[in-house]
Amino acid sequence: MLHEAAATKFKEALRGTLIQPQDADYDETRKLYNGMIDKRPLAIARCADVADVIAAVNFGRTSKLPIAIRGGGHNGPGLGSVNDGLVIDLSAMKGVRVDPVARTVRVDAGCTQGDVDHATHAFGLAVPAGIISTTGIAGLTLSGGHGYLSRKFGLTIDNLLEADVVLADGSFVTTSKKENSDLLWALRGGGGNFGVVTSFLFQLHPVSDVFAGPIAWDQQHARTIMQRYREFLPKAPEELGAFVGLKKIVSSAPFPKELWGQRICLLMSCYNGPEADGKKALAPMLDGLPQPWLNWMATMPYPAVQSMFDGLYPKGMQWYWRGDFVKSLPDAAIEAHLAQAAKTPSELSLMHLYPIDGAVHRVGRADTAWNCRDATWSMVIAGIDPDPQNREPVTRWTKAYWDAVHPFDLGGAYPNFMMDDEGDARLRATYGENYARLAAVKKKYDPANLFRVNHNIRPSA
Ligand SMILES: Cc1cc2nc3c(=O)[nH]c(=O)nc-3n(C[C@H](O)[C@H](O)[C@H](O)COP(=O)(O)OP(=O)(O)OC[C@H]3O[C@@H](n4cnc5c(N)ncnc54)[C@H](O)[C@@H]3O)c2cc1C
């Protein structure tokens, strides 16, 4: 329990709320997106503004509590919370301000991707981000952020112009290319290691209606489709974001009943432009392929494709993740994928290969902390099931799948697709030659490693 007098004083200093185990809303508030993770913090400071964040950092530091920083709470291993410590919960900080002339958006750290897409879509603009609208923009951005628009406009961090940060000593700084540029460099991929980001300024791009949606084939055609996709993607126009997946059709509406539970190879696409151009862009991928089971591509507002998967993946299910950066997909790798995908232990479990090319490759390896600019895909294998009883089978399947395909992959992985049991070597492989520079920035801004509930980069010696 917190020291009562200190907790009372802290509570009085907050505009937001301090939630403790004795409070009625404690259990609801501490829940994370991943139902496999069940953490019991001593206190959750739901901050209302920057002043609250400063008070929370100072309280956590002086009380010697482990501190977790929570944006959307979507992190796989639940690094947005901590046992017996303080959660700095930013989810109530939801301001978004679009500047349509400068084509920028200022986003408070509690926003979800959906909050940002909603606000910017009104102006026909968007920032590249992930594929589920309930994901927190903060955690997604700080480890990179990839999605449908990345081939044309880069990662989310490639569009990060400024960030406001509360540092470990409670001081407040703004980072930009001109001010504290070393910190901005580290925030562009280095995760939540360097301070509590209270707001982000992003570059926006013209995106309004898109031609988007899934095409799904019987998984028995997956070899042909994956081979075609690996040849097609590098030559495809960058307006097209398209990932390939191996999974099952979920047994619920809107899917046709006769397809429920069937194994599929999925091509999920989003073309930023008119339907006719999108069809032309996709033709070399689709021409001559077997007839798909379903093709639901249509013209829709960009926020619609961004939230298309939300209903399938509500909060609270069991998730176990493994990722890798992938450079190429030789036939032997495809065979390994097919063998493992044939053993999925649950209807929701999946493998996705997200493109990492185009604009992402045009940023230098040392220009941001996100080092792996020469990958072609960011792969994720996720064992997912609503039933806590199935946590073991989905975890086992994910690990076995990863073991089978990892020899074909690069050494590192997207940190946002890592659990917390992968070890320091994985993180070093992910950051490569940028690791030493990240450790030096960490030493400058957080020498005592106050912010260590994350994929931790320890301060250099
Ligand atoms: C269903 C699903 C789909 C996904 N799809 C994609 C995708 O398409 N593309 C993609 O790039 N990623 C994707 N992700 C991964 C996602 O980016 C990560 O899970 C990310 O960590 C979520 O951010 P959050 O703010 O919701 O997480 P939280 O759990 O709130 O935070 C995660 C970590 O981020 C750091 N952090 C959060 N907020 C701050 C802050 N304000 N200041 C400093 N540090 C902070 C902390 O270290 C914290 O531990 C997906 C995740 C899920 C669950």
C-alpha cells in the first residue's frame, strides 16, 4: 500500500484521479488489452494534464516506485502497467488539434489511433499508423508505427516533428530538430525509455477515401499467393499498402456461414486513390490467381479501413506475440509458414507480413533510432483466443511457429511485436549500431533508469 499521507498529498495535487486497490473502479481501470496479463499496481494516476504528469513523475521517483507509462494499454506484454508500482495513465489526455494549413496535427498522449484518424479525416488528411483503431498512438509511435500508408509516407516516427516530454527529474522539455534533437532522435523508435511524452506533433498527408478491404483464398492456394506477393510488392505503386496473412475465417457475421472456421490466405489492401487506379495497381497481383472465397474491396473513408478489424479483436482476449524483421521470402520459408499455419490452435490466431519498404527505406538507418530500414516486412505471429484456458496452446503454437521461420529472418524484430521474455540480445539486434547512441541518450535524460518498465535500454556506463 502507498504511504497514506504521501498518497493524500499526491491526490490533492492532481486534477485527474488517483485510483488505488481499495477503490471500486480499481479492477476495471487496471485491465489491459491483453487479457493474459494481470498486473496489480499500487496506484494508477489518471492524469488530466501536463501538470498532473509532472506531479506523478515526481511522486513515483521520490516514493521509489517502479513506474509504468500507459497510453492505449495495447502493449503485448502489458508494459503499460506494473505490479506494486505507479501507473502514469494518460488515457484521459485526448486533445487533438489539426492545422490544415501547415498540414500538421498536435496529439495528446492519451489518444488512440482512432481519435487521430477521426480528427484528421475531417480535413482529408492522415498520419501513417497501425491497423486497429483502439491502439494508443503513444506506444505505437514511440516504437515506430507501421501501417497501410507507410510505403508512401513512412513510419509514424518518420512523421514525428516534435514531442513534449516530462523527464525523470520532473522537468518539462520540448523536442524538435532544433531543440533537444538528440532526444527526438531517441523517441523516434526507442520506446518509452526517455520520459513521459505528453504530446506529439505529426506531419499530415492527403488521404481521404481509399479503395480497401480483404481478399481471402482457400489456404491451399497460399503457396502460389505468397510467391506472387513477394514478387509483386517491390514493384507495386507506393499508394498501395498490402499485407499478406495466414489465418482462419472467424465464425461470426459478416462472414458467410459456409466459410466459418476455414483456413485462408488473406491479402488486406488499402489503395490511397480512386478505385480504378487501385484495381490497376492490384492487377499484377491478382491476374491468373485462383478465384478467392471473398473479395470485399470497396471505396470507403480511410477511418473505416482503420477500424475494420476492431470488432474481431476486442479488449481482454489472450494474446501471445512473436515478431521478426524479414528481408526475403524464399520458397523454403514459405513452406515453413504453410506447415505452421496449418496447425493454428484457435480461430483468431494469425501470421501477418506487413510491408517495410518504399518511404521507410528512404530514411537512413542512423537518422532515427529505428534501425532496421533494410527489412522488407515486419512479421507478426499472434496466438489469440478469448478463453484464458487456451493461453498455453496459443503460446506454444506461437513459439513453435516462430522457431520454424526465424532461421529465414533477420535478427531483430519490431519492439511493438515483442513480449518481455525475449532478452536483451534481441533488443540489441533490433537497434544494431544505434543501440550505443540510445544508451548514451538514456544516460543523459534518465541516468537512474527511472523509466525501466519497457523494452529497457540501460543508460551507458
Ligand atoms: C490488435 C493490435 C494490433 C496492432 N497493430 C499494429 C500495427 O498495425 N502497427 C503497429 O505499428 N503496431 C501495431 N500494434 C502494436 C502496438 O503498436 C503496440 O501494442 C503499442 O505498444 C501500443 O501502444 P499503447 O499506447 O496502446 O500501449 P501501452 O500499453 O499504453 O504502452 C506501451 C508502452 O509504450 C510506452 N508509452 C506509452 N505511452 C507513452 C508515453 N506517453 N510516453 C512514454 N512512453 C509511453 C511505455 O513504455 C509503455 O509501456 C498492434 C497491437 C495490437 C494489440
